[in-house]
Amino acid sequence: MKTKCYEEVDFEVAGVQRTPGSAPLALMATRDAERRYVGSANIALTKAMRERLYAKVQEGKGSPPRGADKPDAEWIEPGLVGRVKTLKRENKLRHATLRAIREAKA
């Protein structure tokens, strides 16, 4: 029998990828000085959180994190932290869902 174990981890929300005909994805990066791209997560936020995320996307363009090769992505400035539910003990996000967002503490 195969079972999946999940954990919730905080990552930086680095951007959003919106492709016509597909669900939007949040592009996530590590929160350390390296700011390395770790993968994408399905967006499962409340309406208010989703509006806050898209307002951040509209504010301005950020730079992509290290290792991100997504030419059609909309990158945002660092400062938004996302709580992601993902498979345990993986280097990259797998079966990931963005569950909540908040402003990063200084």
C-alpha cells in the first residue's frame, strides 16, 4: 500500500503563472539569501487573499529567482510569504497547494 505524507512549509511567493485554459500557479522560492526556485503550487486561497496576491502582481515586476526558467511568468518583488502544502521530504514541490499568504516580517 502506498501512502502520501504531506507537510506545510513557508516559501517566498516569487510570481504567478497564468496560462489560458489552465489553473493559475504560484511560483515559489526559498526564503534565504540564495532565493532558489523550488517549483509551483496550485492556488487555493480565499477570495480576499487571491485579490491581495493579484494586486501584488499588478504593482510591479520583480526579478525571477535563481533556477527559474518560466518566460511567461509574472514575477513579483520579494516580501510575500506563502504557506504551501506539499509532499514531505522532497527537494522540489510536488503535489503542492498554496494555502495562505502573508507579508514577510522585517
